[in-house]
Amino acid sequence: MQVVYVDVLLGLNLFINYFLLLAVGKFLRLPVKRLRLLAGAGAGAVYALTILLPPLPAILALLCRLAASAVIVLLAFPVRTPKLLLRTAAAFYLVSFAFAGFLLAFWYLTSAPGLLIRDSVVYFNVSPLVFLVASMLAYGAVRLFQRLTGREEPKALLCRVTVTRAGSRAVFTARVDTGNSLTEPFSGAPVIVAEREAVAALIPGEEEGCRLVPFHTVSGSGLLRAFRPESLVIECAGRVTRPPESYVAVSEQPVSHGEFHALLNPALLE
């Protein structure tokens, strides 16, 4: 019979869940905040204590796991819709399965004693150094998978954007977003998505007419009101680009936590 130490159990699962949630955030390109990740990881560590309880009936155990996953995800990320909750929880399970598979492979190759995995809870009776190395290798394997499958977002590239229209000008910072492939439906011109405050002086009145650009994200879909600027100048990585065709879509919600104010379609830099 294996002896389980509560402090080791909590510490290991706090550590594991933090990196699993970090991987999920990178995989789905969700906003990541350390305190929220710690809160989610802490909930996962508390759930790990269920390994000390008598086994539950299969259905009840499944319901408990699903409820715990929902709580962990809601604490870790700004999930606002049921669809995004399901997507994030599914990603959390996939990353967890990949991590567990790596640990099993590690145990098989090294014959390390004391590995216990039950109901998504991990207990590894080895030295902290060995466990740290194994966990970092597992996290590295998950990140490598993201790169190979194209889910890894390159390092953010920030640009200075100048937009003019009807004698007014707006200057703001935009991030090159590989996930932004928006185009204006009729012309096919690439679209930059800017916060309303950044381009408020340029937005045409209702009578002047605007185009509606459909969008789809992990949190939902809808239509963005867009206008065609007289000029768009992008200063990025020491290069100045003036796209001949472009549209500016207005986002009513912030696109970041203040680091930048627009999301740039990479096609605008070509």
C-alpha cells in the first residue's frame, strides 16, 4: 500500500495544474494572468485531495471531475460563454491526457517507483528535482506539439499605425495577429480591428454608410462595423507599409489590457 503525503500531493498538483493551464492558455490564445492561473491551479490542487477518499460510483466520479474542471477553467480564464467554457475545458483535458501520457512513458523508461495517477490526480513519490525535470520536459513536449500543429503564436510584433479620414488622424499601437484573417466581404481587402476609443474621431456617421464585417472567435461570432480609411500607414520592425486597400473595423470591446489598441491582419504588411 502506497503512502501519500498531503503536503507533497498538494504541492505537486498545484505545480502541475499551473503549467497545464498555462499550456491551455497558449494553445487557445486566451488572456493569461498569473494570479488567475494560480487560483485555477489551487482549485485543482484541492480537488487532488479526493484521491484520499474511498472510490465513488463511476457516474458520480465523472460528474465530480466535470464540475471540478469547470471551476478550474472559470477561475483561470475569462470565460464568458458556455461555448468557450466547453472548448477550454476540452483543451484542459487534452493537455492533461498528454501530460499523463508523458509521465507514464517517463515511469516506464526509468522504472521510477511511486507513480500514482487516479481521476486526473497525480502523485509521484520521487525527489523534487526529478519531478521538476520530468514536469518541465512534459511541458516542453506539449509546447512542441503546439508549434508542430501550428497552434503556437509567434512572439507578438507591435506596430505603430496612422489612420487618416476626412481631415482627421488617429495614431495607435497595433499587434500583428496571425489569428486575424478578416477581410471586407465585397472587396476582399484586409481588415484591422481597432478599439472604438482609438479611432473615435474617424468613424463615419450612420448616414455616410459603413460595411459590416463578419468575425468568428473562440468566444463567439458577430458583425463589426468597418470603414475605409483615406490612408493607412504601418510602421513595423523598421519598415513602413502603406496598404493600397484596407478597412478599419471598430471593436466595442478592448482588444488587450492596454498594451495595444488594435489587431492587425498580417496581409496588411505584404
